[in-house]
Amino acid sequence: MDCPGFERLIDYLDGLLDAASSEVMAAHLDSGCSECVTGRDWYEMVISIAASDDTVEPPPWVLKRAIRIFENARPQESAPARIRRLVASLIFDSLARPSMAGARLMEPDDHQLLYRAGDYHIDLQLAQARKCIHSADASFDLTGQILKESEYAFESVAGLRLALIRDDETVHSTITNEIGGFSFPAVEGGFYEMRIEAGEITITIAALNIL
Ligand SMILES: [Zn+2]
């Protein structure tokens, strides 16, 4: 069976297809089309991250951008092969595992996230910044480190450009230090896209929920 494509897959996952078309799509997934299976897993991950705080609905631009990022990240034969785009996947979220009693290594207010993209690991720590008593808006100190697997030196993680993007605008940017570390002080809570430029690779964290 021909692959119905990504748009159709998203319609299916959003429950927008009629019963007959849904059955076709379900059968296609069962047939093991790797592109569609990857797309489904990715979309479910984005949704679950975006919905992990059920008091906050992700703004629509988060999902729209995320879908665009994913489509751009898919290999295209016509695209020049110089810049490779990688979408980072979340492999650990300290808030998602409140049941890990006894394994608590962090201050109770810290939020730790670990992402992976290809050979790169991105470790993020969020701590609530000192709040101004006159302001209700929370802000967070975001610190982190980028590491590359199977590399003993830090050459390929030093001096990388990082940006926090909100609604198509870069709101914070920085450069990693000599061991791949970075910090964004006083970031306003909310959804961001984080983009890391590592030479010929651009790594994207599609929906980073800072809370
Ligand atoms: Zn397919």
C-alpha cells in the first residue's frame, strides 16, 4: 500500500478521518511503514510533552511549528545535504516521574530534562528564579550541558550557538562554554523552541515547556 503521508497521519491521530479512512490508516501503521510509525511516535511525544501540565494548553503555534520542524527534518532527496536537522527526543523528565521515591538527587524545586538527538545529549535544569514579590510572573534559570557520545574531549560541544525561540522570535541566545555548558538566566515561563547549532547539524527541541 502506498504511504498516505504525514498530513494524513496527523489527521488520523487527531481523529479527523472518517471510519473507513481511519481503518486504512490503522492498517497502514500495522503494516509497519517506518516513516509513519516514527511520525506517530514523535507526534504522540510532542502531544504528551505539551499536555504534561494540564493547567496550560499549549498555544497552537507550538504544534504548528513542531510539525513544520518535523517535516523539515525528514530526509529530502532534493535538499542539500550540508545542514542536517535533528529533532531531539525527551528521554527523561523529573516531573514525569514523581514515583521515583528515594532516588531524589535534586532540590525539590528543580526540574530536570534530558534530551537526545543523534550522538548528542542535552541536559537541562530548571530552577525557579528569585521572584519579585510585586510580580506574579514566574521566571526560571535554565542551565544545561550538551555532551556528545563517545567523545572524551569537549571540542564539538564548545562554542555552540543556542537560541530560545518563541512564536518565531529569538528571545534568548547564548554560546556554550568550553565544556558544553550554558545558562539562560531569568527566562519567563512558557513554551519555547530551543535550537542548537552544532556545526553542520541543527538540533531542535520542538516544544520545551519551561515551568
Ligand atoms: Zn507510511
